[in-house]
Amino acid sequence: MEPFKWIGDLTTVHAFESGILDLKDFYFTGDDYSYKIEIEAKRRFLQLLKDRFNSGVSYNSHVLKWDTVIEQKTMELSRYLTGKSNLPDLSDPKPELDRTDSLELRKRILSLSVSEAKELGIGKSTLHYLRKKARNEHSFMVYEKALTKVQSKTITYRGD
């Protein structure tokens, strides 16, 4: 379990950063001094976790779901423990933890004027959405098409 614990950790961080979960989704029970999660919040989180396990990863020249990779690694480990094979490589495949919302990208988005955005082919509503998300401390996704446009031109910063 430990080599893949990061999937649950990453999903939890993403759930809070994206706003899928918030502190208001939890309540304190005084009788046993623990926090409980609201049923609807639990459903949202479990769906996010399911999506993460069903996401694709490149492994052995194939694109597999993480749950399939975990199943294969478990079988490799069991063969090793029974003396039928060598120790499995639990470091492969590696997680891809790249984010599209870097500080550099946030600065680029916030420094874009409406006219510069128009030159890049970014509409006013898209620019408004991107600025709103860039000002927020939470992580956010920038779709590939908009990301390519924003990154295509060097922007002169007007300050932090």
C-alpha cells in the first residue's frame, strides 16, 4: 500500500485546493472528540478518488489505469514473497505531479491587458476567469489551448 499512498494524499490536497472539500464539510462530535465528514462531501471526495485511480498512466509501453498498475504490482510482490521472481520495482511508474498554475503563469495571466489577451486570441470572459483563478491561492487548471496562448508571448510584468 505504501508505494501508492501518495494517490490518496494528492487527491486530498487537490480536494481542498480546488474547493471540492472545505472545513464546513466536517463536524466535531464532542462525545468521542473526533471529526466526521458530511455524507455529500464524502460522496464528492470518493468520486474524486475514483477518478484519480481511473486516470491513465504510461507503464510498460501501455497506458493503464492506476488501479490496474497497483494490481500488477501487488501480483509482482506476491510472486517475490513466494520466491517465484525477483523483487518488483515499486518506483515505476512514477507519478506525474506537474502543475499548470505556477507562480510564473499566475504573473503572466495577471499582467495581461485586454488588448494583449485579444492579440493572443484570448476572449474577455476567458481572461476574466483566468485572472480570477490566478488571484486565488488555490490551484487551478488552465486548459491546454489557453495555456499555449498565454505562454506563447513574453509578457512585461507590471509588478507582483
